Amino acid sequence: MDNLTLLADGFGAVLTPENLLFCAIGVLLGTFVGVLPGIGPAMAVALLLPVTFGMDPVPAFIMFAGIYYGGMYGGSTTSILLNTPGESASVMTALEGNLMARAGRAAQALATAAIGSFIAGTIGTMLVVFFAPALASVAVQIGAPTYFALMVLAMIMVTSVLGGSPLRGFIALFLGLTIGLVGLDLNTGQPRLSFDQPLLADRIDVVVVAVGIFALGEALWVAAHLRRSPLHVIPVGRPWMDRTDLRRSWGPWLRGTAYGFPFGALPAGGAEIPTFLSYLTEKRIAKRKGVDEFGKGAIEGVAGPEAANNASAAGTFVPLLALGLPVTATSAVMLAALQGYGIEPGPGLMTDQPELVWALLASLLVGNALLLVLNLPLAPVWAKLLRIPRPQLYAGILFFAALGAYAANLQAFDLFLLVLLGLLGLAMRRFGLPVLPLILGVILGPLMEFRLREAMAISGGDVAGLWSEPLAVVVYVVVAIAVTAPFVFRRVRPAPSAVLEEPGTPAQDQEKVR
Amino acid sequence: MSEQAVTTIVVGWSPDDFGEAALSRAVEEARLRSGRVVVVNATRGDALVDDRYADEEQLARLTADLADTGLEVDVRRSMGGDVGDQVLDVAADVSADLVVIGLRRRSPVGKLLMGSVAQRILLGADCAVLAVKPPH
């Protein structure tokens, strides 16, 4: 059990007072941003990027891991108590969770969500411990063509399969790829899209893009919709559950984990599909048992999707650590943080930076446990956060956004770029363009170009070099299936959206990216 | 009697003790003067949650309670920059003879930070303002 020894070393690194403190800060901060709809862990990590460049990579990533899991957890609190799922992954939790809360069972709903998240997150992280090194040891042998194909796969899946509209997804993706192209060509030294501006030739800093799109774009969007009819939060005490709830929850927890992890671990990511599948499964099982409380607040309908959600979040660490492929906005920004430390993400990460990787995995487990300990008693406090007036909240975010964008390079020009990108973020929200493909394009685009150039150099400029490896061909076949399958299904069966729109699906007026 | 002659009492209401205290006093006054009551429930609408803005259920209960009094009642809800200004706007609109508000205890520092709806109404109203406190 080599992996377990390494994980134990990771625990040794995490369980110092200083690192535990960073883990706790990350978890609290993550829950804070997760509870508030509209701002999420991706924005929090982006805002913290400049701060962490002064720190060692290990504590920085321990904090990021805490933010990631904390954000997942915080989102479920809001969906249960307020019926406003901040992210698409929480939509299913909100369905039954809010009904439970209305029926006076908010405490049980929060408890099953918290414990389910903990169990799914722990199992998921343990699976990462075993899968990621195995995948990485295979991945070091794959060549540039396969690598390029995998990146194409990740982008296509995230863009066309996950979002509601493939067209909007691709517009966002190409915007991101274009932003990623700005600057000097690393191979030839030619300036691209720099409009003769020496500052642009230096490439646009990822921090500025992430902060501009996430923080400034969101702040402008909120400012444009400042006054909205306030909601009532359902009062809740300390979450708890009795033996009956526990007996009804453990099955959904485990099944949800089984759905969530594979979807997260595929370079497609996304928690929408597994949470939906988990919800349907639990509903069917409940019906067969004859205790169908769905539609009246069934605890199974909270336990299953919430576990699937967190298992999928854990699963996304497999492609991130083993292949350097991020599939959620938060992991994309974390990848940018790795690059900021001069660490090359990819299959070599596990062998080049073992301390960092295993400390990160150990901190995921520690953070998960901390979340459970902190959140069960603190739920009423988190609910109070929803009373913060938007002007005060976003003033704070704008302050940190401007500070972060300036601190990245100490250039006033970056603030100008920040405003431009903020306006772009606002326009994207206005026209319903998803943010995730853009940020993926910005961060993955240059890496992808590097692999493309490498593959072309090997083949001497022959395009056929791109499918010279058998694995690359397999990946392209998967891409082709992923692109065509939705069209075929739509022909054969009615649009899946007809099934997805269950009565009472809460309206989503904002999109939060993980 | 013409419409203008009826005494109009505006009450700043919220679904809590302060709102209830103000409302019951306003109803009392309206009975004494055989006037009408205009209930204002306002919010800044800039936070996700505002417990002082009534939801449908609380509004239905309010309407039912007021129907029992047999008085002429008007319930208005609004959203804008300042809750005090919204109450004053309604008071000006219906040319109120009296504004009734619930007063909460607040420390000087708390008032400095949070501002005061009551102070805004007291200073800005053209008519008499009656401030009541809920019973302990």
C-alpha cells in the first residue's frame, strides 16, 4: 500500500498548527462564499491568488482545497433554506431539501447534506488516492498527440455537454482561447493580438482574467440588478438527525457517491448529470418500497444528490492531478495557481511534487472533517450571512479584486484590463454565456497550443501526426460520440429538457460556477 | 363627508413586534378619529434575505386581521433606496394626518452604522409622527 504511506506523509505535512490554520481559514472562507449565491469558490480562489504567491505552495493549496469543499457545502445550505440553488449542481438538492425545510425538517435536511457530503467527499478522496497515481503512471507515457486530444475532449465536454446551449458554450470557449493567445508566441517570439502594446505582449495575467470575469463581472451584474424582492430564510437550529433519518440516508449517500465520482473523474466533469441520476434512482427506489415522500420533502432526495455532488467534486481531482486537466472553474484557477509557482501541471506532477500532491489530498480529508465539525453547529450563523446588503458585500469584493489585479504585476495597465474584462463578464452574464468554458480556454489554451506545437514538431508539420497514437484516435472517437450523441438522442427521444423540468424546479436567476 | 376630510393614518409596518405595536396603535387611532389606515411595508431589497419585508403568508394574515377591524385599509409594499423615504413618499401621496412607526432600541454606535429609519421619518415628515414601542 504505497499510496497509503504517501498519504500518511501528506497527513504529517498537513497536521502542523500553521497548515491546520490555513485549512480552517479555507473551509470557513469556502463556506462563506458558497452560502452567498453569485459568488463561489472559483471567485474566492481567484481573489486569493495574488495573496498566496507570497506563501509556500503547500499551505496555499491546503487553503484552496478547503475553499473548494467549503463552497460545495455552503451551496447546499442556501438551496435548502432559501430554495435558491447557487449552482446547477445544487438544483436537485433544493427540490426536496426546501420542501423538507418548509415542513419543519430543515435541521434534518442540513444534517443529511453535511454528513452525506462528508462521507462522499471522504470516499471520493480515497478513490482519488488510488486512481490518480495509477492514471498518472500511465499518463506519463502518452505523447503530445494524445495529450492534445484529451484537452480537446475536456473542452468539448465542458462546453457542449454540460451547458444548456452548445452555441453559447462555444462562443465563451473561443473568447477564452482568444484571450489566451494574446502575447508573445513562445516558439517564435512573434507578438500576437498585442496591437503593438508592449504590455499586452507580456500576455494577459490569468489572475487579471479570473478576477475580472468572476469578481468584477459579477459585481457589475449585481449592481445592474441591485434591488430584488427579498426572500425569507427558514429558521433553523442546530442540524441533527435521528435513527430513522440515518437509516433512510446511508443508502442514498453511498449510491450518490457511486454516481458522482466517475462523472467527476472523467475529463468531462460536471455534477449535473450524477445529481440528476441519483435523484431519479432514489425516487424509483422509494416508490418500490412504498414510502414515496418525494414531492413532500424526502430525505433521500437530499442525501443522494448532495453525496453525488461532493463525490463528483472529489473526482475532478483525478484529471487535475494525473493529467493537469481542470474541468471545473475552481480547479482551472487552481491550475493557474500551480503555474504561478512555476510548477508544471501534468502527469509528471505526482512524481515531481509528491509533497504538494499528497499534502493536498490529505488536506482534502482534513478539510472535509473540519467542515463537518464546523458546519453542524454553525448552520444558523451561515444563514445570517444572507442578510448582508449587497452594496457592502460587493464593495469588499471590488476592493480585493482591484488589489489582486494590481498586485499580480504592479502595473496600472492591469487595472485597465480588469475593467475591460469585467465588462466582458457583465456582457456574458447578460447574454447567458457560461463562464466556465471561457476560463478553461484562457488557462488550458496555451497548454494545448504547446502540446499541438510539440506534436506537429514530432511529425514534421504533418497534420496526420495528431492521430498517430492509437489512444489519441480513441479519444477523438469519444469526442465525436459526445458531440453527435445529443443530436441523435433528440431525434429518437423527446428533448431531455422536457424530463428535467420537473414541477417546482426552482428558477435560477444566476449562474454560479464552481 | 368628502374623501379629503377623512383622517388618514400611515403606519410603517413590518412583520415583527415593532410593526405589530405600530399597527395596533394606528388601528386604535383610526377608530378614535373614524379615519382610514394606510399600511406601508418597505424594503431596500439589496440583501438576499429581509425578514422585515412580509412574505405572501404574512401579508395574507395582515389583510385578514385588518378586515376584522372593519376600517378602511390600504396595504402598500415598495422597494427602494431608503425605507424611511418610502414611508414618507406614501405619507405625502395620501396627505397623511399622522404617521405611526415602531421604535427600536439602538445604541448610538449602532445608529451611526446602520442609520435609522425612525429618525429619517421624524425629521422628514410634514405631519405628526407617533412613535410607539412594543410592550416588553
